[in-house]
Amino acid sequence: MADSYMREQAFTPVGESSCDRHRISQYGMFDRHGLLVAYTVIHRSGELALVSQILGHGEHLAEGVMHLLMVETYRAGAAARRVPGRTTVTTRGRTGCGSSRSGCGSAR
């Protein structure tokens, strides 16, 4: 994991997009105490939704926080979409268990 993920960061809301086909959206999952436990940043261009960033706290992964994050992100995006058509969701970069940097499946 990059060092930048280990430092506290200040994020500015991206605001409302004036274009129905292009926008950047941020979604988060909070625990019952109101603490952020997972988030994603989605870049939308027409029917394409690009997962630009996604991160979940390791202590909440067994509870399915990442699955819930993506399901709710997709629902929120579909509900807000004012452009008819299908949606294709993709990721960029080296992510997931196929990544040499992810550590998935490695002994700890």
C-alpha cells in the first residue's frame, strides 16, 4: 500500500457536475459509530464508470463492506443517472487479488 494511504488526508467534495454525461462521484460506507470504513471514487463518462480509487479497512472486510460499497455505489449511480443506457464498470491500475502489490492470499 502506498504511503499516502497511511497519512490522514483532507478531501474536498467534488461538487455537482453541470454535465449529465461526465462527473466524478465519491461514495463511502460508515460503521454504526459514524467512522468511514470504505470509500470509492468513480469517474463517469457516458455509459462508462471508472473505479478510480477504492479502499476498505481490513477489520471490516469479513463483514462484506466492499461488496456493500460497490452494490450501493452502483445503485446510487443508477438512481442519479439522467442519461439513459447501460453502465460498464471497470477499474484502472493494479488492483485486486491479481495484483502483485495486493498481498491477497499471501501469508502474514
